[in-house]
Amino acid sequence: MMQWHHEWCMVSDGINTPKIPLVFYRTASGNEPVRDWLKELDRDDRLEVGGDLQRVQYRWPVGMPLCRPMGGGLWEVRTSLPSRTIARVLICFHDGLIYALHGFIKRLRRLRRMI
């Protein structure tokens, strides 16, 4: 059984804000589900998700529309993809690190074309 302990990560508001290291969650068998999911995405979509994760690393705390709190220390990183779909990566903070826990594409609704 896995238990999650949530901690708040405080980052300076100064210009030289340090980068918070990002760690991909690893299962007991050594799989990294988010890294594997990212590898399956098209290159442009993968770069967009990676860019948003990097923004979280350098600019924390980040609010909407990029990050939304889900409760219990879980956050959702929200990415609009070039393929006109929407990606989500669920993250948490622990011991000064960001953990990428789960990634998925929202398939129910496509982004509307901007006129």
C-alpha cells in the first residue's frame, strides 16, 4: 500500500528563482508511466507538455490557467496541445522535488478553433 505525504514547497519570488527538480514516478517494477506516456506523444505535443512542466519548475507557485490544485497536495498541469487536444499531468511536491505521477489526454472535448 502506498501512502502520500504532502508538503508545500516554498520558492523565492526573486529574479533568480531556483529550478525545482522534476522526478518521474517509478513503479516497483521500474516503469516510469509519465515518461513512457510522453514518448508516445507526437514531437510537438511532447515539447509543449515539457515546456509547461519546465515553467512549473522555474516559476512555482503557478496558478491558473497552467496549474490547478486538486486537493491533498495534488496539482494538475494543464496543457493545450498543437494537435488541438488537451493534456494533463498530475504532480505533487515532496522533499523539495516535483513528482510527475500521471499523464493523460482529455479525449472528450477538443479545443475550439479560434476565429
